Amino acid sequence: MHLTTEQKSIGRENFFSAIGSEWLQRKLLKEVNTLDLKSGQGLGAKYFGYGTVDKPVRVAILGTGDEGGVLIGALNPRYVQVVAIADIRPFNQYRAFHGDESSVNARIRTGLIKKYGWKNETEARSKIRVYDDYKKLLDEEKNITDPETSIEAVIIGLPLFLHAPAAIAAMKQGYHVLTEKLMAHTVANCKEMARAASLYKKHCATGHQRHYNILYDHVVKLLQSGVVGDIHYIRAQWHRNNKPGGDSWKQPVPAEIKPDDGTLTGKLEDLLKRQETKLAKGGLKPADKSLLEKQITQTKAQLADKILVNGGEYNGFTFKSAKDYGYQDAQLQIDDSDKVYNRPAAEELIRWRLFDRTSAGLMAELGSHQLDAASIFIAAMHNGKKQHPLSVSATATRTIFPNNLNETPIDRDVDDHVHCVYDYAAPNYDKNDELGKQRKITVAYSSINGNGFGGYGETVLGTKASIVIESEKEAMLYDRAEVNQKTKITTKGTGDKRQLNITRPGDGNEGDPLSAAIALQATFGDISRGYCEEIEHWAFCIRNNPDADPTKEIELNEPEKRKVKLMPKCHPEVAMGDAVIALTTNIAANLGKTIEFEETWFNINNNDSPEAKYLAENNNEKKEFYTPNLEKYK
């Protein structure tokens, strides 16, 4: 659907007037306005039911690359104090301290110096212990017992295939864990992490941040209120403009790593020359000159990754080669093609999202976001209980990369287009009834490269209304397909029989300006995507439930009196559910068949997994490879 600027404006006003109505979120929103809250200053606590902590949780960050840098930028120093970091790339160590100035969007990675108000990197390094390999950090940190500087928890931003070994090693050593999504590389790995969390009594949260995005929380309230009616279809997508020579997942590497490598933006060495030439010409405004100088320093740090070929010293720190860190050389080839792509180990490290051994492709990195959101919405129709899909049909294609196999060898394992359709049970689904088993909610998802039209987001279609969410930042509400109509929330009946309805207020289309104003004021400004709040809540749970007791609760009085469990929203059971969906979709796409989900796959204590059922035989591997086994981590 393509909405005009005016139609979007109407949709946003409708959404704000709905959540700001006296029957939905007005009481809470007015309190937010009175307290003048914003993200990082109590907004998350007010919306999601957690408080402040007496003392920040001391953490180490394992992996400070793209996603690790995003999490550093989201830290609230009142909840978390970073005392150590580990990364095997010189470039990532640089970004951990200085942030990322390569583009406007990259500046979400603010860096530790700015985050904690330190003067420079020298001061920052005096506060933070720096390691290369995360294993070395865990090994040496266990000897630090100072209650003011020792580690209590770790945040993991490592490549996907390292999530399980790093998380389990950390929990075994006594640390709580927050890992980036996807939870792990296989369902067996997820179950191993979940069992370790239970065995060692540690919080193990996964960063599906939509659980902590206030727009999504408002959507849940709308769905629970009955305003949208019965959901019967959700459309979600993440489309990108990536294409050969200009792929954000194929980051530039130094010539020493891959001499024949090139992108549309040119080689790193050429970029540095352009930057230095521009600086030498002069005539720049002070702010522009300062930014360019930072970008030059950053490019030099990126070029320092050449050290990963043979190992060596950079900035007073000794690095090993990518091979010594466990990354592998490979030759990529399709069928009988005579075109072979020689991939050095350092390339696998830097471009890990492109390879099956280290990544799970589009569904893990992108699709898991939208499918997690769909699960949140569908759970709202089932009294908050997370639902598992019934089946998935999927197709994955290699449409763009490479654009001509006769000229260019294939440079990746992952597919560049994924399209999938899921069936979920509607609230009145009954598998034992001929009509009841047809009562389903359909979710359609696509992730494509080559054309970013539509960006990313979700559209929820109900019998009474439609909700559109774009880029985690904007939400719009319409009376079904009436995109030109302002709406108002009305009620009829009382007590248990009261019903909320979305109505058109009249020929004047005046909507509900008072409710909209209240909600708009409470959500004005840059909407938090939820990273800050997920870390705050994780820290709050650590401080108030250090043994990760899943039964422990805290009583809240506002906006209404209720009890909530002291567990992160995306605890192992929830996170594993998202992983099962994403990883099973990959299997369905690769096998070209519809797969029916089995409940045992979602059971932490059951050894079954979709990989063991479908991949072991297909790949001529033993089922034990896809069977959870904590013993192998001892």
C-alpha cells in the first residue's frame, strides 16, 4: 500500500487519538506528560513496569562491531557500567570507544567515550579492560574479584555462530547474559543456552527490542481492547537497496585481505585518499572539518584490519590472525561453475553475515524482527500467551548476487530474497473441528535486496481496523481501508459487556483532537526503538532477582495495581520461539516444501529440533550434531 502524506498524517492522528482516549492509555500518557519523561529517563520504566537500580550493573561487552556498537549507544549509565570489552578487530575496538561517524545513520553507535563523558581514549582505557578474544576476557576476568570493578554480566554482540558458546561460558562462570538476536545458530544451541540459564540460575535475555518499543506496546493495547477486531492477516517486510558492488553486508576490506575486492563506493585505500585530499584543499567550515578528521581517523582504523591476515600489533595491542581466532579460508563454487571465489579467513570474520557457517542469513538478521512483532500481535489476541505457528511455506532465491555467474563467482552462501507465509491459530481455532481448523491468522513476510521500496514494517488487518507500523518509528490507524477518514474511539455497554469501537465521528471529520494531543505530547520526539529499555529492564531484573527465579514477582501500582514477573520480556522461552520460526523458515525455503511446526521444537527440555528432522539426513550428517548437549561445553 502506498499512502499519501495526507493519508499518513490522518493515520498517525487516528493512532494517537485512539491510545490517548480515556478508555485506553490516557491515564498513563498524562502521567508521562506530567513527569516530562523520555527514553533513558524513566519512560521505559513507566511503560514496562520496572524501576531504577541502586547501583549500575557492571558488564563486559563481547563483540563491539555493528550490533555491539548499537547496544553501546543504547546504554543508560544509570543502569549499566561497562568495565571490559573484547573484540578481535582493530576497527571494532576503535568504534567501541569513538563511535561511528561514517554516516548519519551510523551515529547511533555513539561510543563509550561519549556515553560516559570521558575526555579521550586514554581516560577510557584507564576505566575499561580491553581484550581481543572473548575467551581470553572470560579466562582473565574470573581472577578479578574487586566488588567495584569485577564483571556481573555480559552483553554479546558477536557473530551468530558464537552466541551459544559465549553465552554458556559466561553463565557457567557466573555472569548474566544479554545477547543480540537471533538467540543462536541452531535450535539445539538455543536449547543449550536455555538449559544453561536454568542450571546456573542466570538471566539470559535476547535482544528482540520490539518487546520494549512503546509504539508496539500501544498496538498491543489496541488489539487487546477490541478496537481492531479479530486479526486475520499480517503483512510484514524488510526491503533493502543492496545490490552487487553496493551491499551493506559486504563491507569494504583492506587490500591486504582481498586485493581483487571492490565495491561501488571504492576501495578503502581510495576512500582514505579522497578524504585526505578534501581535507588538504581546506575551505571547510569548522564543524565539517572536525567531522572529516574523525572520518579519516576511522578509515585508518578500518584499514588496520589488515593485521588479521598474519597477526601483529596495532595501537599497542597484539592481535592474532583471523585463522588463529577460528575463522576459515574457503573456496565458494556453485555446481559445475568454473568460477571459484577464494574467501580468506579474515573476510569470513568481517563479512560473517554472508556465510552459512557463521550466519543464518536474512531470516536471522532481518526476518526475525518482523516475525517477533507478528508473534507479539497474535499473542495479544490470545490473552498475552505467545503462539507458535502451525506451518510455514517459503521460497528463497539467488536473484541478484552475483548478477552474472559467467562473469563473477558467487561470493556468499546466503540467499538474497526470502518470501514466506505462516499459518497461526486464531482464538477460535480447533484442529478437531472441520470448520474450526480453518480459523487461522495468516502472516506473510518478504525480505528482498535490490529494491528498498516500502522499507521495513508491519501491517495488521483486523475486522474493524488496520494498523500500519513503519520503521519502528511511526504507527497509523484506519477504519479498515478508509485511509482518508479521521476516527474516534467510542464505547457502548458497561462492565464486562462494554465494547470499544473505532468510528468515524461525522461529516466534519473532526476526529478526537484532545486525545490525540495527549498521546502526541507523550510520544513526541525521537521514538526509542527499544534498545535502551531492554538493557534497563535486564539490569533491573539482575539487581532484583539475581538468581533468575522465574516465579519471583514485583507489585506495581500504576497505571493499575498488578504483579509482574522479574524476568526480561525476551527470556529463553520467548527468544527460542523466535529462533525456531526463523531457522525453520530457512529449512522450508531450502527444501522447497511446507513444514508443519512441532511443539517439541519449542520445548526447552525436549531434544527434538527441526534441523535434526530435516537437515541431518538431507546433509548426510548425524542427528547428534543438531541435538542439544550441554556436556560439550565442559
